[in-house]
Amino acid sequence: MILEILIRIDHDASVPLYRQIYEQLRHAILTGLLEHNTVLAPSRVLAEQLGISRTVVLEAYSQLQSEGFILSQQGAKTCVNAPSHPITTSAYKAYENYSGEFNSKVQGLLQQADQPLWDVPDIEQPRAIIDFKHGIPAWDQFPMEQWVKCLSEACRQSTPEHLTYAGAEGSLSLRTAIAALLRHTRSLHADPNQIIITTGATQALDILTRVLLQEGDQVIVEDPAHTVMRDLFAYSGAEVVPVPVDRDGLCVEQINERTTGKAKSPKLIYVTPSHQFPVGVTMSLARRLQLLEWASAHHALIVEDDYDSEFRYEGNKQSSLAGLLPAGNVIYIGSFSKSLFPSLRLGYVVLPPYLKPAFMAVKWITDRLSPVLEQEALARFITTGKYARHIHKMSRIYAARRSCLVHALNQAFGKRVTVHGAEAGLHLMVELDTGLDVQQIQRLSLAAGIQIYPATEYFALHKQVRPTFMLGYANLTEDQIRHGINILSRAVNHSPSR
């Protein structure tokens, strides 16, 4: 009867029954509730007492035995094999206190950040028919056959060096291909030895944060900006200082105003000059030169995240900030997540030579190296001209979808809609003049089968007065775009709350 008292079965729990028994018995053994050599009830008896199948008890006993918590021989009794030093109740209490403190810290961090991808809402949401998710390329247009060919060639021509722990800086062939690509498309003359391949742009930013920032350092971040960027810098203990963005990009003249009276000068300035996220403006040449001059005068480093630089539909494409002046105080970051596909997880950083040793040291201890065969395949994809042809094709497709979305919004809402960032990228930021708030619009849209994404959380300084949303269009056909905006219009315009 001792085991029956110790064990509580929850038939509604997601944890399998055998696992419930195993965990409760293990806890009793570890804490000394079941002493060494205590004879356990036979599986048939315990199954009857708990009202469950004997197979479940046998599975629990088997797991306990495999981990050494019980000893059992055929025809003999099953006994507890307790550790020589059971975990005391006070030790468990200390763990619970620490666990509670840690969980409260995690909850605090998550409240500041976007909802994690693994965090599934408790309430089942309606499934969107048309999803205006931003940052997603067109899956149906990716040249998969060409990519598979490059990947197959990389596998066939691989050497033992490709299949072991290679250099943390990444494939020389890919770094050479990226260096040539940057020269031709971004006016950035970088030696392949300055380029480090990373697991996406996010890893490059994470390592830079570890290498460059200490607690109390100031980091200038555009406002609005992606919450992930603000959180990433804040996790290092740095003070994140938001500085507004206008139609020319980061308002450099406001940096001094925002940092006056601070104990330290800004150490890092994070910008997205090619296509500011989320507003979508491109930093003007005058503002770029002003930023370079300010950073040099104040001994600050600039991190240039060249977000969405591949796709521009109006006006001339600006060269990279890092390519303007060889000052050595601009760190350039790029990736292939938007131009190819996100799960490729290949990005890169162009470093001033003096930063490379420290960056490499952190890269080596975090993941050793990014996937090698994919790097070799990507190098082939670039050097054979397939990448350039793909970008050219997608620019035409995205430009048409962008125009379709802008036209549909103007038709549906007229003067009650304001569109930002239509010149480049894969999304628009849209303000709606309506009597509804952001949550009401999102709820009505989702109920009608349309998923749209509020942009409010990206603003730290000035909260938007009108409901503001991010609308991605790259992965939607023109018919889907028109249909989606038509449904959105009906949901908003015909709402009884309006």
C-alpha cells in the first residue's frame, strides 16, 4: 500500500502513465522516502491498486531498473537501490527557490520580447486563409532543382576536410564568392579573410555582443526597431538607447540629445540603412556620412545590418555604409535568409582585422562551425551565376506583388491608409485611420481568415496613434493579395464597432 499512497495517476495529463509512475517513484527514492532495499509491490498488484494495465507498471519498473534505481531478477522480489546520499528536502527547497527566481527572470525577459515560436497559445485560434507574414520569401519560386544540383555536386566532390571540423571562419570558397558579390553589388571591398560565416545574421550579432559589450555600455538602436535586437543587446547588460528614424534614416543629430548626462559614451550603433526595419526607409547619403563622422569622432563602432538590400524597386540602390569609407569602424552583417530561404541558416560578417581573433574565439566555442556542405553548395550557386539570376527574377516578381498590395490598399481604404517602405524589401508598414484599435482589427481580420501583424511593439519612444501593421507580400500571389485586402477592408469597414 506504500506505493499506492506515493503515486497519483492523472489520466487527463499529457505525460504518459508509465512516466508518471516512474517520476514519482524516482522522486521518492532520491529523497529517501523509499529506503534502500525496500521491497516494491509486484507489478500485477500495483496495477490493480492503481486501476491501470500491468504493462504500464512494467514499463515504469523497466525504466527505473535501466537507470539503476531498482534491482529486479526473474523470480525474485523487486527492491529499491537507493543512492548512498539521498537528496534532502532542504536541497529540493533550495532548487525550487532557484527555479522560481530563474523562471521569474525568464518571464520578465519574454514579456519584453516577441512571443517565442515554441509558445503555442492555450486558446485555439482560427486558421488564417491568407497570411501577410513579413520576412518570408516566395517558396514556390525558389529554384529547387538548381539548388539540389549544387548540393549534390558539393557532396560528390567533398573531401575529408569537408566532413570533419573545418575552420570556424567557414568555407574559403564561399567567403571568396561573398567577397566578389559584395564588391559587385554593395561597393564593399572586403578580403575573404575578413569574412566569417555564421549561423544566420543573428549569430553574428550575438557574438559581437559578447565580444564588444560589457554591463553598462550604451548601444544606439534605431526607433522603431525589431524587439529581438533591443533584447539581444539588453541581455548583455548594456543600456539600449533608442534614437528616432525619419525619412532619411537614423536621426544622427539626436544621438547627443539622447545620451547627454550618461556616464559612458555610446560604444555601438546598430543600423539597418538599406531598408530600415520596420519602417522601410533607406538612409540617405548625407545621413550616412554624418553617421560615419559622428562614430569616428566618438570612437564608436557601427554595426550595419544590410537587411533586405537585395530588393529595391524605386530609385537607385545605395552602396553599403561599410563601402563608403575604409575607416575600419563599420562591421557589416548579411545573410541569405530572405534572398534564398530562412532554414539555410547561413549568414556572414565582415570584420575589421583587429576584431577577428576575439570573434573567432567565441565562434569556435559556441558551435565550432556552420554546416560545411551547404556552404560549398552556396558557393557554387553564387559563382555559377544562379544566385544573381534568382535575385533578378525575384525582384521582378516582388515588385509586381508590392505594386499590387499598394494598389489594393489604396482602393480599399483611400485616404484612410498610409503606406511606408514601398520602395524596397518584402513588406510594407501600414497605418489605418479607423475608429478601431490594433487588437480589434487583428481579431476581426483573423475571424475573417486574414492574418496581419501589429507593428506597435517595435516603437520604444513614440507609440503610434493610429493602428499600424506589418504586411508581408513576398509569399502571396497577386490574387491572394487582392482577395486578402478585400476581406480585410470588409472586416474593418463593416465592423459595428466602427
